[in-house]
Amino acid sequence: MGSSAPAISFCFLFSILLFIVTCSASYYVCDADDDGTAHLHFYMHVDYTSARPTAMRVITTPSMKSESSSPRRFGDIVVLNNVLTEDPSPDSKAIGRAQGFAVRVAEGGIVSDLSLHLAFEDGPLKGSSLAVHGRIAMDRQVRESVVVGGTGHFRFAKGYLLSKNYDYNLEDGGIVEMDVYVSHQH
């Protein structure tokens, strides 16, 4: 009779492999429950200055005296097509795009009205999206926006998004950390 050691080793290695695959397949869904709630965590990379920017000011208002030292002014419109990644590293795996626009709505201060679609292009949420709307006050450490709907896995979604600067400035862009808390129907 042969030893069962190879079978046990195979089962052990298979279990580890299954665990690794499961973890990597659900990399940005930090917590998904059977009751239709989820917590997603990822990073948005904003680039205003490279040869292929992912965020661009398309409307610039005439020069106005402003109390703010921001490179944006009241009435400016910025269009966004930012990469979403698992980790803050620019080399991290891309999971989707944050596509939309922001309008500077405050004459004093750094406040924008944001309309954004989080379009998931890889992993278990591929083809799904979340629609986010909010008032973004850049002087706040944590900013809150509302999830107003979704597609695919996130049909009938509602919830909120918390964003904070990871490594970001208004002149060049950078990295924004995002946490989404959402309830939805499958």
C-alpha cells in the first residue's frame, strides 16, 4: 500500500492555492455580505500633468480675484478618466476607471460638485458600475459623497463613498484613497 503523504501534501497545497486565488479574485471587495451590502476599498490615480493626463480642465473661467490659492477657480470644469487600483502604487493592478466631471462651485474655498461613475473593468465586479455624486471640499481630511445608483452587480445601489488624499495636490494630481459602503440587489 502506498503512503498517503503525497495525497495530504497535494490537498494542503491545493488548499493554499485555492485560498490565494480566492483572495486575489476578491481583492477590492473588502467585505461582501449575503444581505446585499459591500465595502469596497481602492485607490484613484489622478494625473493632470503627464503627456496622457487622466484629468483635464476643459473650461477655465476668466481670471477672477479669489481668496483661494488653488489652481482652480469658480466655474472651472474638470473632466476625469482616472485609473482605479488595488493598492496606492501606480504599478498596482488596475481594477477600473473613475469617469465623470467636477465643477468648482465656491467663489472662496476649494469646493467642487462631483459627478462620477466608478466603472469596474476587472475581477468579480467586471462590467458593474456605481454612480456617485457629492460636494467635495478639498480642505477636509475625509470627504463624503453619496452613491445614487449602479449597474450590473450594483443594481439599485445606495450608500456612500469616503475619500481622502493619500498623496495628492491640486496642481499635479496624485492618489486618492476611497472606501465605498453600499447596499444593493443582485
